[in-house]
Amino acid sequence: MGPTAPPNPEIHTQPAEPDVRDAEFGAPDAEFDTRDAEFDARDAEFDARDAEFDARDAEFDAADAEIYVQAVEI
């Protein structure tokens, strides 16, 4: 193998100060997390209402079946 170049010190060193872009990207990320949590809460509410609807629908189907049985017996 031929000669190799010395390592570039700019690539292999850490910046002295934290990158300000981290803070810039952190705020939208936190906002997204908040909105995502709000969506999850609304989704859970929807699922609860959907379960209530399914229960009422099952009651309606049971009552409908009972009416059908009574009609057949007549």
C-alpha cells in the first residue's frame, strides 16, 4: 500500500460548543410529540365511542332477532 494522508483534525474533533441546530430541531420535535399525544388521546376517545356504538348495535341486533323469533312463532 502507498502512503496514507494524516487524519484531518477538523473531522476528528468535537465542536467546542453544542450545535445550536439541536435546539432548533428540538422545539419542533417537542411540538410534534405534544400533537401526537393529543391525537392518541382523541383516538382513544373515538375507540371508546366506537365500542359503545358496537355494544348498542349488538343490543339492537338481539332485539331484532327476538322480534323475528316472535314473528315466526305467530
